Amino acid sequence: MSVTQKRQRQEDAANESRVYNLTLDTNNLRQQIQQLRELRDAHATRLLLDGQRFEGDVLQLTWTLLDGLRGGTFGLSASKRSVFSSRTHISQHDPGASGGVHQFVMQQGRSTFRRPSFSLKSIRVLAMVDCNTAGEQANEIISVCGRAGGCVVEVLASLTGGIARETIAALFPQILSDEVLVARIIGQRITFSSRLLLFFNTQRRLVQQVAQADLAAALKALHLGESSDFTEM
């Protein structure tokens, strides 16, 4: 065998070895990719199941809270954040809306109204976020629920109750000086739509709740006459 033939045979053997090694590397890489895909799918499935369990848990907690409210007395007290845009409220398309929706805190066992009652319209998980969720809404929820994230449950309901002096003192203190108007309002029953937002952290703890209601529109429906105190609410 000539020197040239020997060299060619060595080169062919080296090429075959490289091809074989590349084939092994390619197969190994494919296996790693497949394993990563399986891990990704398993992780996504676990996140989905965890999210579904979380959603189910907070909805159950919401029903428990609402059952407690319906079974006893409840009231509203003014929130630190008093007014926000009516565009976020259930009655945004209601021609009778005042254009200013007020924010309150719903309390069990402390009735603001006489013989209060409410009927549910809908319950849903409005948003669910974690530490990796981006956006303004996610940032707001994280600021309330903690860095790990949480979720917000929205409850739409219609509330009815009789107005007492305690109602006016808690919700409309600016009109207490108008005794004539106060006398006309006391004893009236009002019905208004409310949007209750419940903030739960990842430990399923209720960390904040607010009730949004257009009470000015509800009072306007009583036809008590024009009052700057209501229009400025």
C-alpha cells in the first residue's frame, strides 16, 4: 500500500470518527432538549394546577366571607382612598351614575344601614399575579399582597339598606349640618350597585378589601331635590 493510500485511509478513518462523535453529540443534544421540554411542560402543568388550586381556594374563602355577611349585619365605612374614576365601576354605563364612585370598606358585625341586605350578581377572579408578572396592574397587586404576588377576586352585588343617622355620620358627614336634609333622608331605603374587591396573598390570607359604590346616584334616585353636598361627593 502506497504512502498516499495509507494517508487517505487515515483521513477517512479520522473523518468517520468525527462523524460518529458528532452523531453521538447530536443524539445527546436531542435527548437533553427533549428532557428540557419535558421539564418545561411538567413545570407549566404544575404552575397551572397550582393556579387552579389557588383560584379554587380563594373563591371558596370568598363564598365563606359572603355567607357570613349575608347571615349577619354588615356596614360600610369610608376608605382612605375616597374617590376614583367611575370608568372602573359596574355602573359605568348607567345613565343615572353620578360620575364619581366612592370607595369604602365593608365590615361584618357593624351595620351602617338598617335591615341591610344584598344580592350577588357575579363572582370572579379578576387577576392573578406572581413575582414575575409585569404591568401596572401587577405592580399594584404586588404592593398590596406582597412580593410573592397574589390575586384579586371581584364580587358584584346589589345592596339595599335603610338610612339612619349613623349612616349619614359614617358615609355623608358633610351634610350633618343640614338638619332639614338629614331629616328627609333618615328612614329612606336606598339600593345601589357595589363592586367588592378582595385581595388575597399567596398564603390565601385576605390582606385587603374595598367596596366601590356610587352612593351619590343612589341618593339622587330618591328625588330629594338638588343639593350641592351630594353633587360634590
